[in-house]
Amino acid sequence: MADRRGSRILTINSGSSSLKFALFEMGDDEALRLAGRLEGIGLGGSGRFAVKDGEGNSLVDEANPLDDHEAALSRLFDWLKGRPEHGGLDAVGHRVVHGGSRHTRPERITPEVMASLHDLVPLAPDHLPQEIRAIEAVSRAYPELPQVACFDTAFHRTMPAVAQAFGLPRDLADEGVFRYGFHGLSYEYIVGELRKEAGSAAAGGRLIVAHLGNGASLAAILGGKSIDTTMGFTPAGGLVMSTRSGDLDPGILVYLLRHRGLDAEELDRVVNKRAGLLGVSGTSADMRELLEREDQDKHAAEAVALFCRQARKFVGALAAVLGGLDTLVFTAGIGENAPPVRGRICEGLEFLGVRVDPDRNARSDAVISPDGAPVTVRVMGTDEERMIARHTRDVVRERGPSGSEP
Ligand code: AMP
């Protein structure tokens, strides 16, 4: 008989001012029943609670202040309790941004795991506190339900030591200052879908995945395992992003401290909130808006050009680490929806075997390279929520991650 334990799963993905959730029925078809967002948390009156069913029909869309994550989750739980999907909820899975070096796979949340998450707060002070509070709020609302932490860093723990190292004094590495990498749930999902779509040889080959959303990173994946990635100690590293700077000459930080007299909070704001596409364009963090305006707005054009050039450089660097390239996948908001960005990233990469068919690219076909090209360039949707639900089911059923038996 099929194992029904851990079938009905609520996933929670807490951001700094928003919270995404989904409810899955993890039978054979892994059906999505509900998906929604709580937005504008802690931003005064601009809170919003919206839910759609599995077919995309709106069930709720209300504007109400959401004072903090606690209030946002109470609104969700109150609403959920009146829903038929609520009965028989089996488990709750959380995306946890940082698992440090200790957490290399999804784990059932225990008092020990909670203590460890508290210890990790200095590594992710902008995200982990809200995630911890979300776990605590679920414990209060549903004390009987198992909860599972799915770490966004875990997928990258297979990177060789040399890929994780920074050129810093050894004592800093000893206290945990090294490259963790992020977007692991997205990369893991893409590898699994690629295996289904294109077979084990493609998923196990020399693969670069470009996760290009508001947060953006690329990963080099070989044999289905991460061997390098662009984000570093924090999600601020690597590629220039919507409001994050990406990699900087470290001397710039010293300059800002010495000559602009910035303190830690101000420095954090400059590199995480005021930089990136927003900082360079001076007007918008949103790639779609920048593309619409780039013909009339020189600074918008510069921001788009910087993003594409940096992404191309990272594809080249990761291909070097992989010793060549078989498959390049574009995913997330920009990767899935912005043909001009994909096209410009790939321009000049012909020497690596990367070619793009303009018509296929304009249609965002599943494969945008021409038939027979040395590198298959793909556009794929990512689904971190579904990955969390899969892990949660597997942990609750006491199987290994991603459905493998222990
Ligand atoms: P995400 O964080 O994955 O939701 O991605 C958000 C980013 O995707 C934003 O910069 C959006 O402007 C961008 N995006 C979404 N749709 C489009 C589109 N049709 N064209 C260009 N960029 C898009």
C-alpha cells in the first residue's frame, strides 16, 4: 500500500517583508492545492494577503496591515482553518536560508536544530530571525505537526574545499567565513526536472544553471552535484542583482568605512538595498521596467548591460571550472521571461559552443539553442516550494533527501 504519511504539506518561505506559502498533496501526482503570498509585512498599512487554488483561481486577495511575521502567519492560519485542505495537514516544510556547514540535508526540526539555527543568526541576520519566528509560530498553532527545515545552502556542500575558500586568514575560515552558496533548492529542483526532461546523461553532464531573479546566482553542476557557485558567504555576492551589488573589490568597503564614515548598518544598506540594477539605473530594481525604458534611458541601459556582461563572465568562469559545457539552463523571473537578457548573456559565448536560435529564444521555448548545437541552452521553470514539499515528505517518511532510501 502506498505510504500516505507526510502527504499533505504546507510549505513556508519567509522573506524579510513577505512570506510565500503553498499547500501540496504529495501523492503520486504531487498536486498543488493552494499557493499564496503575504506581502508588505511590517511596512505599515501596505500589507496584502492573496491566495490562489491549484488552477490559479483567486480565492482571497485582501489588503490589510500585517504588523509582523507573527501577525501575517496568524492571518494565514485563521484562513486555512476554514478550508477543506486544512483537515489532515501532515507536515510543514520551511525554506531556511542558511544551514552553515553543519546542515547538509533537510532535517526534521527538533530543539537541537532550533538551537543550531539560533547559533547561525550572525550568518544571515536579515532572514534567519524571521524564519525562526515562523517555525515557532507553526509550533504554537500546530504543536503536533512535524516541521522540516530545508536549507538553501545544503546543495552546495558538495563543492570542493577550494571552491568554498576565500583568500583570507585561516582563522576567519575557522569561524565559518567561506563560500556557502544559495538558491540550492532551486538548483536541486532544476537538476531533477532536467533528468525527467532530457535524461540522466544531460542532468549528470557539465551543467550551468543561471537562476536569474531578484536574487541571482549561477551554479556549476557536475554529476548532479554543485561544484561551484557565484554567491558567497552571503547572498550579496556574485552577480549584480536587483538591489544587491554582487562581487565588489573589497577595497571599496574599506573606502566607504574610512572616507564616507559608514557604520555597519549603512554599509549593509548600500550593498544590499541601494546597489544592483536599482543603484546603477537610479530608478528601478525591476528588469522588465529597465528593458522597457532602455532605449530612452541611458542609465537603465547601463544597468541591463552590466547584468548581462557579468552573467556572461560568470558563465565563462564556471565553464572553465567544469572543463567545458554541455547544458546551460536559464531559470527564475528574468531567466524564464526575458529573451533579450538571455540573448545578450549568450552573445560572444560561441567559442564555448553556446548558440541561441533567435526565434526559439523570443518564444522562450524549452530549448533555445539550434538543433545540433554543442551546448543545449534551455529555459526551465523553477519551483522551490515543490522541492520543499518533496523534502518534507521524504524526511517525515524517514527516507533520505530527494526520495532516496537511507
Ligand atoms: P523573481 O525574483 O524570480 O520573481 O524574478 C523577478 C525579476 O524577474 C524582476 O526583475 C522582473 O522584472 C523579472 N521579470 C519577470 N517577468 C519578466 C519579463 N517578462 N521580462 C523581463 N523581466 C521579467
